[in-house]
Amino acid sequence: MGLDTSHDAWHGPYSSFNEFRVAIHAALGGAPTTQDLSDAWEAGRYNDQSVPINVLMNHSDCDGEIAAKDCGPLADAMEALLPKLSNAPDEYLSVRSKAKRFIVGLRDAAEANEPVDFH
């Protein structure tokens, strides 16, 4: 069981999606730990949904959607973070590879004017 999204943006265990967001949190200046990300959520760091990256960072990890209007700006924000994400030789372990796949899914959804569904 795990998280799947439309537009082939993400397929994998919930734990991997959490690790993905921990890595993004670290690229944004946080500590690379689940606890620090949890503390950031509790402090409201990612509540402002007018900030594109916050749409992903504060999103449910099991359901809902990223609205079509948010897909392009979120893809742009994620692209800006790519140089700060790890690029392990194994694509399965590479946060950068996972981010690139997510970006492609976001761009496909934006082009089709469809949301990215989480299920």
C-alpha cells in the first residue's frame, strides 16, 4: 500500500513520500529530519498556500489533489530546488530523480488543465 497520484507524478510508499518532503524541507533551509519537518508543520511554516512550494509541503500524503492552477507554479518552485536535492546514482534513491518525475507530472497536469489527484 502506498501513495499513487495521477499524471504519473508519484508512485511509492507513504514513507518514501515523507522522506521526499523531508529532503525538500532541508533544501528550503530546514534540518533533514522528520522531526524538524513536523515541527515546521506545527509552527505553520507551510500554511501560506499562496507560496507555491507550500502547496506540496502542506498537502495530505494520502488523498486530495493539487489544483490545476497550482501545478505550473509548483513545478517552477521545485525546479528551482533541483540543484539542492541529492542525486544518488541509483534512481530509486535519488531525491532529484523523484522531484523531476513529480515536476513532469505537474507539467502534464497543468497542460491538460487537470489536478494531480492523490489516492
